[in-house]
Amino acid sequence: DADLDAAINATVFGVFSLNGERCTAGSRILVEESVYEEFVERYAAQAKRVKVGLPSDPTTEVAALVHPEHYDKVMSYVEIGKEEARLVAGGGRPEGFETGNFVEPTVFADVSPDARIFQEEIFGPVVAITPFKSDEEALQLANNTKYGLAAYIWTSDLKRAHNFSQAVESGMVWLNSNNVRDLRTPFGGVKASGLGHEGGYRSIDFYTEQQSVHINLGEVHNPVFGKQ
């Protein structure tokens, strides 16, 4: 029941912006079966149109990854994904970039929840799409990972949105929006996605090393052991 146009635009941006090297990237997408095939087809087509280029080019949408070692890591996951799921877009170097740390925006469909590309952090322009039949299954899939920083929910049903958002194990949840937040609100995750939160007054605590010094200014009142 989501606005598919808005959901596709947001989820394409949500994983491929900043080359996928962002902590809040929506690298796993769960799609209800009734719209799954349409979503995958449209998503893959749009991913293929994402502009890969030099960071100096203002039209570039995806540029090079940060380091050759990280490029090798991301490409190793692409090869793993080819064995685990259905590749529907990307999967190699973009045309015209024979050197450098460039990766095509890559989309895998029919990804099993026990697949490595579903369970592990890739941190690159690679996305895994998985179908679900019911909200209960979607929630189980969403929580079936050790990570829990950011979740994005697309639905026109406000009751459904509230119930799902409060049950998903994520430090931050966006409803029908993409990573737009008030900077005074807490930023942080649960499970293996960090400890503590930043944002607003919480940032002062987060970046403060506190120390307690206890000084006795009167007569000492200690329990005494071993004295007859």
C-alpha cells in the first residue's frame, strides 16, 4: 500500500548515495509479494540509470569507493551475491572506468534471509531485495540481523506504520521519508550498531569523559574487617 514511485526513488537514493558508504544506507529492502516483481523490475531499471562518474563532475551520482582494499571487499561480496541470489543490475565495473575503485550500482533480488549479502555489512553500492507475505514475516526479516541503526517504512496505512515502527529493532525509523531528521533528536542504533546516541544535548554527554572524585572532609566511617 506504499506510494511505489516515492518508495523506489527513496530506496535508490538510500543505498547508492555517498557510494553506499554511509551508516544509514538502506542496503536491505523488504517488499510485499503483491508488488514485488513490479518493484524489482522498476528498481533495477532505475539503478542502471544512476550516473557513475568522477567526484569532480557535478552530474555524478555514484563515484569511486574510498580505498582499493575496500573496493576489493565490496567486489568480493558482489561475487558472493552472484552465487546466493538473482543479479538484476550491475555486478561489475561501470563502462569507461577500467581503473579506480568504481563499482556499478548493483541490485540482487530473491535474496534469502540467511544469505551473507543479507546478513553482513557490505558498505558499498550493493542492495539486497527480499519478498515477504505478511507484516509478521516482514518484521521477522527486518529483525533477523545483528544490526539495528536505521529503518525506513513505506506505507499509506498509519496504523500499520506505527505498529511496525515500534516493533522493529532499530535506533531510528523513518516513515515515508528518507533520512531527513531534526538534528536535535537522538542519533544512534541498537544491537551491534553502536553504543549511545548523539544529537542535541546528547552529543555533550557522548563526547564527554566524566570523572568522579570522592573526597572525605570529615571523620572516616569505614567498615573494619580483621580487627579484634
